[in-house]
Amino acid sequence: MTIKVGIIGCGRQAPKHISGYQAYGNVELIVSDIANDSALALSRKFSTRVMSLDEIINDPEIKVVSVCTPVKTHDEIISRLVENKKHFICEKPLSTSKSNLNAINAKIEINNLVGMAGYIYRFASAFTLGKNFIDKVKSSENSENNISESIDRAYFRIGGPGSHAVWQHKKDDQGGAINEMLVHMLDLMIWYFGNITDIYEVKKRIHYPTRIVNGQTINADVEDYVLIRVKTEKSVDVTIEADLMSSSFTQYAHFSGKKASYTGSIQPTIPTCLHLKGDKLDSPSVHMHGYKNLYVDQIKYFLDCVLKSNKHDKCTLEDSINILNSIQRIQNFN
């Protein structure tokens, strides 16, 4: 059976979602963008149909939608999708409003829908190994909630040029290093170590108030660098640095303590290193992963939850609510 899929927003993220749907197979793709030229260009590239936003939302045969638009548009689009009983996957952050997230979550549960946020890092093998490692450490400590005897500190780093879109550098458009970059590392931090209990330090800076984006000079008014130092529910001290000014993309995570250490990255050139004292060999294990299109795994997971009724426990609305709670605490820290 062929399933009709709507792609709303035809910018940089849309082709990544399309690659995932095409790998899954048996899909008919329909694209839409407020800039019709962008929709037509994407349509020609991937041999898809073009519809307006209203047509996708109101078409009863389109049951699944990817939302690949700027953050400030998410609330309205997702609310309309849910009202029309459509499953969706939306680029992060799903919303910057807790009340909207709670309302969407309630409607999803009532209508038995799958609503998923695009926190792609959970599908990287390096970070899946990291989660399995954390679970192993918990098991060795015989404690469900406290792993600090083995791991007591963690560092997450993510950065990139941040120059592909004007909205990425505008506060009113909900851009900035927090919404664009930090959220990915907050998602991993919460997945591994639980929610924030204390905040020690927050630094936010605009290092480049003037930017050249697609040949246009713009004034940036939202942070392009952020550093946070926090403690989590599992008593781990965490530092996260995120920026929109690195010369090229960089990302990795490292955590360690008296009995365990881990290093991993989404980048294929950085190996995953695991060490748990008292393990069988009591020596580090090293894994190289190579390049993998994570959108293939992400879209497969999403569609399997929709079509096969698989349990949906990754990148849920509850996860987005936890991340937003952390962001709001960070933004309000003095």
C-alpha cells in the first residue's frame, strides 16, 4: 500500500526527510512551501507533486506530514495537522511555548496520533552506544537513579557556521544558538542523565552582530554562542557549549568519573570510546562508525510507529516539554 506524505517547507531540511521516505519505499510525496518557486524546484529534483499548505492539511488521504519550516511557524501548522488527525514529525525545537506543547500533546493522545520532534542525534550509533553504556553503568551501581559514583561529569560540544538562513540569527524568528544547536545536546543530556536540577552558570554572547547570509548583510540580534553548567537528576555535573560561529561543523560528547568514561560523536572521523572499570576486560573498547544517513533511521522509526503501531518512546512530545523546561530555566537564569 502506498502512503501519501506531505512535506511542508522546502528548505535545507526537506531533502533530508525525503531521503528517509524514499529509502522506506511505497510513499507518494507532496511538497509545499510559502515560496512556490522553492516547492517547484524541490518537486523537479525529487519528482514529487506540489500542493498548498491548506491543500495538504485538508487532504484526507495525506495521513503523514513532515514539518521542515522555521520554528516560529510550528505551533500553527502542527495544531492544524493534529486537528485534521495527521501524524507528524517536526524539525526541532517543536515549539517555544509550553502551553502549546501541552495542548498538542493532549490532542495527540486523544486522537491516537504519533507526534515526533526531529532530535536526530538519538539515531546515531555512537549515542545509542552511549545510552546502552549509561544503562550498563546504572546496572553495575545497582541504582536506578544515581550513577554519580561511576560518572560525575560530562561535556557536550556542538558548533557550526550558522550562515544558511537569515531567520537563524533573528530573535523574533526564534533562531539563535540555543534553539538551533544547544537543544540537541540538551536532548542527549536528559536522555542520559535526567533533567536539570541546578544551574551554576549561563553565558550567552553575540560575537558576530553582522552576518553575510546568501550574499546579504544582516544584523544578528540573538546569541551565536552559549555555555551552560548544570547538575542533573542523576547527580552529574554537565557543561554544554554551543555556537553558530565555528568554521565548520563540530560535535562530540565526553563523560567520565571514578569508574567509567565515554567519548562519542555524530562525526564519522571521531571514534566512540567506552571504558567501565570492573568490566570483563577492564579496558577501553573503541568503535568506528563511518557515515550513515540518520534520516533513514529516523523516518523508518517514525513510519513504523505510524504504520505498524510500534511503541513510540523516542523524541516524543514529553521529551520536547522536558527540553523546553530546561531552555526556559536557562533563559531565565541570572
